[in-house]
Amino acid sequence: MLSKLFHSFVGLSFEFKEHTITSCGVIPILLAATFAISCYAWFIKKPTRSTPPLPPGPRALPLVGNILSVEPNLHRYFAKLSQIYGPIFKFYLGRKLCIVIGSPSLAKQVLKEHDVVFANRDPSAAASVLTYGGKSIGASPEWPKLRQVLVRETMSNTSLNSSSAIRRQAVLRSMKDVSGRVGSPIKVGELMFLTSLDVATRMLWGASLRGEDWDTMAVQFREVLEEMFQVLGSGNISDLFPLLTRFDLQGLESKAKKKPEVMRKARNELEQVVAPDSVVEEFHLAKLPYLEAIVKETLRLHPPAPLLTSRRPSATSNLSGYTIPKGSTIFINAWAIQRNPEVWENPQDFQPDRFLEDVKIGDFRGNNFNYLPFGSGRRICPGIPLAEKIVPHVLANLLHLFEWSLPEGTEFDLSDKLLMALKKSEPLVVIPTPRSLSALEHCN
């Protein structure tokens, strides 16, 4: 029987249950079966040539991917890779596929045109643990509802108007603290943090935590946040702390001091609007366009979240002819976009006047994809309305009420580092001198 079976496959014939199949019938059947299997393997099991490829990127090593070549400041590292591979490229952190966007047009597709697909966060394991299983606004599946409550209760026009006295008290209290340390070094970043923390606790709980233990408690709170930033790292710059992480005045103060002509113009503007024996109030801010331009230019050069927030597409999509797989991690390099020489004239220079010459370029509410300090789309930073009021208010009073100088033997250090947010590498330390004692009396 085996002999007959063998001969049938080479074109002879064999018998099976007394039936004979000739070679003329076997060969066409075998050819048809082979062709069908080949078609299935090619068209079904294999990607077709019409499937767009993944974006280009550096060669990855097995298991570890590109992790051995990653530099600490991801925003700068990604900008270097963009110069090699273009405005969209891929790299691997271990086996995790990451895709980086570095152009305004592609950012618009991700943040606006395909916002529904790209709205999901991609929290790390550390972020999930620190937020009790991803129950924060940034990581929770219920983030739209949580965000709605936050905005309604604290960021709406009604809420902000009703809390104006709270912000005023916090700002004046901070100015009083500065006046009590005249002639002594002050960390500007710490001052801004404490002011923001005071505002946040007053708005959320209806009372200030300032008291006998305020300084100790505030320092401990800041240390805890710094530790969390270290643990979370640069890959998950989320809105876990929307009231605090956006308010770092060190860059503003550094830029103003580094450019004496900027400081002079800001002071001249303040003197035209605010009496020398008065403090700056919130209603003055609308009459201080140059001060606003300083804030915007600082946010352009040093966005608080240079990579915005990592995103995870809920479905496979196509960007610029490349496949973006479901579940990959997406970074948008706002830092690089806001320094793009094709968009910004003299992009490395600190020039606040650019925002006075064209007010449209300073729109940071998500409609201008050349300028994304707070992100865009449904995940845009919910703290923008509060930031617009606190940051310029504190900066204006610091410039109006005090002269500032560096401690002897020190120089400005404008370098930055990326933790959970973009921070100065070295804290800005300056010494205040009062400009008007009568104005400081309003802070008591």
C-alpha cells in the first residue's frame, strides 16, 4: 500500500478502497491546494505592500531597544533625532514602541484632528502606584468627569471671580514674606511654589494652611512633590498637580534679570499703570501687555511640560504616511516646535516684543500649534485660567516692589533639566531690596 501511495505522488496511480485516481487528477489538485495556501499566507498572514511602514528611527537593540542611548533631557535628545530622521520618528524603550512628533502640522493632527484616538494617557507603573491605581485626573478612565468637576469648581469664570480676594491675600502675604527677608538670599522658585500652594489650599478647602508650622509643612510638601517628580521621571508629564506644576517663576525672573532692557521696559510699563506707593492688583494686569509678553516668551523658550503628556492611541492610525500602532506611546516635542527656525525668527533669543508685534502667535489656548506651552485638545492643561492670573500678578509685584541682585560671586544659570516638569538645573537665588516702603505697607 505504501508503495502504491508513493507512486501516486510522482504521477503514477494508486488504489484506495478499490478506487483508482490517475496522475491527471492528482496534479491539478495539488497545484490548486499549493496556490491557495500560498495566497492565504501572503495576503492574510503577511502585511500587504499597501500597509504604511512605521516611522524611521535609530536602530534598536534586541530586548533593550534604544534605552542605552537615551539622554537625560528627552526634549533635547528628541530634537537631535528630529534633525536626523525628520518631524516624526520612532524609538524603543525596551520593547515599548515610542513615536515622537516634532512639527506643528503633525501636532495638529494628533491634538485636534484625531484627538479622540490620541486622548488616552500612557501612565507608567510608578504613576499608577502613586495615584492609587490610576485614580487621578491624568490617569483615570473617568478623567472627563473628574476634569469637569475641577473646572466647574475652581477654574470657571464664576469661581475665579469669587476667589479673587483669596489670590490677593496669598500674593500680598508672599510679598510681606519677601520684605521680611530684605538683604537675604531668596529662592524664587520656592517663593512661587509657596504662593501657588497657598492659593490652591484656600480655593480647595476654604482656608489657608499658613500658621506657626506653615514653613515646615510647606517645605515638606515640596520635598514630597520633588520625590514624586523623580520617581515619575520625564516620561509622564501629566496634570496630576495642575495647580502647582505650571507655576515656576524662576525662568521669568532669570530672563528679566539677564536682559536689563527687558527689566527696564517692564518697570516703565508698571510705573505708567501703578502708583509707586501702591501694589499691583489683578485689574492692572490687562493694562500690562509687555509683562504678559515676557511671560509668553519665557513659556516659549522654557515650556513647563516640554513633551506635553505622553499619549496612547486607542486605535491604529496613519500620520504623514506612517502607521501609528494602537497602544504605542506618543510624545509631542513642544520644546522643539517652539524653537523651530522655520516658524520663529531668531528662535533662541529672548524677545518678548515678538508677541506685541503679532498677538495671534501668543494664543496658548490650543488653537495655535506653533505655540503649545499648555498643550491642546481635550487634554489641554485645565489650570490655564488660574495661571493667567497668578503668574503675572506675582511677577508684577516682585518687579514693582523690589530691586533684585545676585549674591556676590554668582552668575545666572539658565540651563534646565526635565523631571516631571521642566525645571532650572540650579535654583535661582536673588537678594531683594525694597523700592517703596510705603507700597510695602499695603502687604501687612
